Amino acid sequence: GAGVSQSPSNKVTEKGKDVELRCDPISGHTALYWYRQRLGQGLEFLIYFQGNSAPDKSGLPSDRFSAERTGESVSTLTIQRTQQEDSAVYLCASSLQGLAGETQYFGPGTRLLVL
Amino acid sequence: AQSVTQLGSHVSVSEGALVLLRCNYSSSVPPYLFWYVQYPNQGLQLLLKYTSAATLVKGINGFEAEFKKSETSFHLTKPSAHMSDAAEYFCAVTEDGNKLVFGAGTILRVKS
């Protein structure tokens, strides 16, 4: 079946502009995660959605970052008033139920460059 | 708080040699541990995971890892490196499934 898809694959924007990144999880997966990968660093957790529960936003670096998820499908990550330090690869992952030990399946990522 | 340390940001081995990538973790409860691989310009792919069953875990492409609680380690090994193993490898830990905590990654270079 189809894996996790993300769009756009690349995004170049100017400092101060808003950007929206999209994630389509694997069909039937109720858990969805966003991570950020800065150049030369590991992945940082941003936010987690599980079914109808309130999302875990503990990893969002500032109030410029927000995310939504429509039911158990598409999610969008929005970065307002982008800064150069927001430049990174943004990765989305999904898992079946969000249980400990479940495999998270990752999308190819969106490479964001803020000029 | 959970954390992961990967010793060596770059590891270089000759083709056919043993691959050993080190991972140490910190966790307040029995953890779940993962190794992911990222090939150039691709997403992360699961190599293997430890979920409290057998301590020696076998994964794809001939890789395996051993969970050692006393050493808080989960090192990744492969007996014989292949050129196609050149990639970046990430160790990760989770306690509750809500999020993975990743190490900084180790870039593996395989010399011919």
C-alpha cells in the first residue's frame, strides 16, 4: 500500500512569510507525528496526534508553529513569520495506534529553506 | 527524561569488514529501542527494533542489535559491510509511543 506522503518536497521562502506543509499518513493509521531535522542533527519531535485526543504539542519550538489534523487523515504544519533558523527538513510519520513499540513509518520529508 | 547518545558522528569501514555503530540510551522505565537508516535523499527506514522480547534483535539487510540493560546500550552490528550500507543511521528510544527521541546520527562510509 501507499506510504506516508508529504508535500511540497521542497519549499523556499522569504523570512517573515508563512508556510504550510502537508502530510498524508498511511491509511488506517490513527497516530501521526511531526519531526524536524536540522542540518547535521538528529530528529526533534514537534507534535503528535492520536485519534480524537488532544495533540501533544510539547515539542513545538515557538508559538509561530502550529499543526492541525482532519480526523484520522491529512495533517498540516504551519509556520508563521518564518525565520532563518526554521530552515530544516520536516518529517512526518504515522503508526497504527500510537502504542509504545509500534513502528513509525516516515515520509520523505519537506526540505524548507528560509532566505 | 529519555536521551540517546550515538558515539561517533562518522564511521568508516572497509567493504567486508565488521560494522559497529554505538548507541547508549537513558530511560527511567524499560525502553523501546529502534534503529533507522536514512539513505541519501530518502526518508527514514526502520532497520530493527527492541520491544522487550529477545535481547538480540535481527533486522533487515543483515543488521542486528543487542539490548544490554546493564550497559544501557543497543549497538548495531553487521558482520560484513557492503557498499550499499553507506548511509546515516539513527538510534531512537521511546517509553510511551508518543514520540521517538533520536540520537544525532552516525554517517557510515564504506571503502572499497
